[in-house]
Amino acid sequence: MKHFKKTYDICTSPHVLFTATIIALALPNIVLAFTESVSFTTRIANVILPVAVYWFLMTLSRKTGKMVWILFPLIFFAAFQMVLLYLFGRSVIAVDMFLNLVTTNPGEATELLNNLLPAVAGVIVVYLPLLVFAICSMKARSALSGTFIKAQRKYSVIGIVVGVISLNVCIFTDKYFKTENDIYPVNVCYNLVLAIERSNATAKYEQTSAGFSFNASSVHPADSSEVYVLVIGETARAASFGIYGYNRDTTPLMKHIPGLTAFNHALTQSNTTHKSVPMLLSAADASNYDRIYRERSIITAFREAGFHTAFFSNQKPNHSFIDIFGMEANDWKFIKNGPQGASNTPDEELLPLIAKKLSEGHKKLFIVIHTYGSHFNYRERYPASMAFFKPDNATEAKAVNRPQLINAYDNTIRQTDRLLAEIISMLGKSGAMSAMLYTSDHGENIFDDSRKLFLHASPVPSYYDLHVPFIVWTSQSYITEFPNITKSLTTNRTKDVENSVTTFHTMLHLAGIKTKYRRDSLSVASRHYFSGRRHYLNDHNLPVTLDKTGMNDEDFEMFRLKGINGI
């Protein structure tokens, strides 16, 4: 008992709490000094100046416990930052991370955190006791002496002066340096402001896009029976698809389907769902993302051209552009929205909605499907009875579990294979001239190389984040009616594709929809298709060229190995 009391007294001591708080807040700065690709002077400035500021802030009150709780936002950022560093190995809390907090449903977040035990445990061990002991210190009315405060304030001011000098050295000697990008937690606060601005811009979409029209029309005969389906996958990486040369048979059904064209070299422009899916559904891309706030989606283009439209999603509404665009359809449904929303609803439950829509007899029909696909936790994405690769029970996000995580992930791809084969079968039986385009919002990292990256959404995407499947199927009647288009699909299948750019224009081209917003040079269904340099959309919504200077060596070599050009 005496030993416990002695330990308790030490931990709640204002002097110990003072030092422990500064160390806890400084942890992200210290780790970022080793993980970020910045100059040596930036690494030094990113440690000295922030730590000196933390030090000074802790001298603003003699009641250390009170100051700990006043600085809670910084403690929260530090904990959040350490989890992300565990996940991605680099980069500060990005704008997209803040947006993910408000666009990810609680069930999905809980599922993820339950399987990130090392990171969560580490944060709990470091930061939770700090807050608890701060409360205990406040209750005990513990306080620092005035002499101690004055001395620490003097030292911290000296540190701030040195830090400011080092900051100015960075500003005047490093042309790539920006305080709002390179100094933690200034960069985090800046990103938080940007996230708020983007949320507000999204909320005002109805006003900023009011009056917009594609002035779209169909060039196909009015009496032709047509059905077009756009299937947007989730977290599916091309590297795990059998039809792309993967050494496992993860696409046993698709590889035998006639009329199916798989494009080998497709990349996404974003590894975050809340940006990649809206780009797939609109004319926005990395080179001009902000047009998304002014223009309507492809669903509206089809409606203007006389199509009945439907949007069916196996994800919960999250007040993002995915919801906004989906609700432009004549009929829409989020099958996880409701009491059953917390359950692991399989993508197969979307099939009855498609079947019903096909049975309604619409002359011209356009359906968008948004799946849950291969989203982590992989094991929950398919029935146990359909597990082909075993063992697949490990779910904790640790590199040692990679073999089982890969088994589970590959089982999700087989599940996607079954889903797409069933949709194609229904379209074939409908008797309508039809086409289906499938692609994924982004890929996934599964401890694939020495970096041990896991999941997606890192501010600096990897090869496994970006290389995605892009598949087009056309019915026999479509092939007969439009042989030139199907010939172009075959010709273009080995060319570079950016699905964030190409999907919009290809779907309009396949359906024969005419609008000034359609560009055939960006449609893989056109003989005029042209592929240029590749880009991804960075955290500040700016296009970044994919080249050796902007990529890790591991990713650059993987792109080369896969024969993907434009890099």
C-alpha cells in the first residue's frame, strides 16, 4: 500500500506532470523529425520551436493539472497523430483525416479501432494516464512554486528564440518549406481549418450548383431498350485480381465472361473514398477538383437524356458528395441506413434492388451501385461458407498476421467476382442492350513491403493504394449495334487509365449521351482516347504528378514492374 501511495504521489506531483506533459506533446514532433522527407533544418525547427512553445504554455499556471486539461486539444492531436504514424509510417493529420472523422460511420470506425490494438494501446498508455493524473492533481490542489515557474519560463523563452531563428533559416534557405505544411502542430491546425471550409462548401452545394445543366440528350434511337450500370467498388486493388495476373484465382467467373474487357493500367487519383467516389460520379478530377462544388453528377446527365436513374449503396449516408450525388437519382436507397445499419450487410443484398429495377420495364435505365467491397475488416465482407482461402480468421492489424489478412482480402475479391458475374447475368437476361463499368474508389495496403503500410488514405499514396481494377462489359446486342465502340475498348485496354477522369466520359460515351461536358479523348470507348501524365489529388486538393521525385522508391519500382506508363 505504501509503495502504491508513493507511486501515486510521484505521478500526481506537479513537477513530474509538468515534464511528462511536455514529453507527451513532443512525441509527434520527435517522430516526424525521422519520418518526413524534409530538410535537416526543417527537422530541427519542427522540434525546437514547438517543444519550446509547449514548455512556455505549461508555465502559464502554477496548477499543472489545470494546464493539462486546457491543452487537451493538443493532447488529442498528439494521440491522433501517433495512431496515424503507426498506420501510415509518415505524414501529419491531413485534411482528409478530419473529414473522415465526420464521414465515417461509428460502426466502421469501431470495427477499425478494435483491430488496431497496438496503436490504440500505445496511445492509451501514454496519454490517458496523463489526463487521469491531471485530474488527481487538481483535486489535491497541487501547485508549482513561483520560483520554478519563473525559471522554466525563462528557459522556454530562450528555446522559442532559438526556434524562431531556426524557423527563419528554413524560410530563407529552403524553397520547399512552408510553415503551414512543415511545422507540427501548425500544419494540423491549418488542415483543420481547411476541413471546416470544405465541409461548409459541401453544405452550400445546392446554392453553388443551382441552375447548372448538362443540356444532355441521347443520340441513340428513342425506342431502343438500354440499360447501363456503373458499379463502384470499395478498397479493391488490381494487384489482387486474377484477371490482372495475380497468382491466385480470385476472379474465376469473370475470366470466362464474353464481352468483358479488363484495363490493365488503371489508377485512381485519390486513395480516400469521400473524394474518389465523387470524382467517379462527376467531371471533376485532380486537375480541377473544385468544379465539384459547381456541377451536378453523371446521374443528372443521364436523367436529362431521358434515362430513369437509380442509386443503390451498401454504405451508410455520411453527408458527403456521395450522398448528394446519389440522391440526384429518381430512386435511391442506402441499404445500411436504418436499424440494421450496424450489421455487416453483404453486397449481395443489392442484387434484389437491381432485379426489381430491371423488372419495372423502363425503356432507358441507368443504375449506380456503390458496394462495401473489400473494406477492412475483410473477414466480415463475405459469409464464412464462402471462404476459399484459409485460414482467414486473424483480424488484428499486425504484420505478422499478413498471411491470414491476405487470405481474407482475397476472399473479398472472389465475393466481388460473384457479385459482378450476377449483375452481368441479370443484364444479359433482361434482353436490353446493356453495358456495365466496374472500378474501385482506391486500393489497399496490407503490409506489402518493408514499410509495413496498412489500409489506405495516407496523404502520400502508395502503388497498392492507386492501382485499381477497371472493367467494362458489353452485351452481345451492344457489340452488334456498336462494333466500333467495342473495338476501341479492346484497343485501349492496354493504355494508361485514370479512373477518376475516365469513368464519367466513358459512361456517357457508352450510353450515347451528348453534352458539351463529354470529352471523347477521355473515354476508353473512343478511338480518340488519349492517356497523358498521371496525377493524384493531394490533401490540399492540388494535382501532384506521379514521378520519381514525388514517390517512394518502392512504389516507383512497382509501377515499372507492372508496366504502368505515364509515371
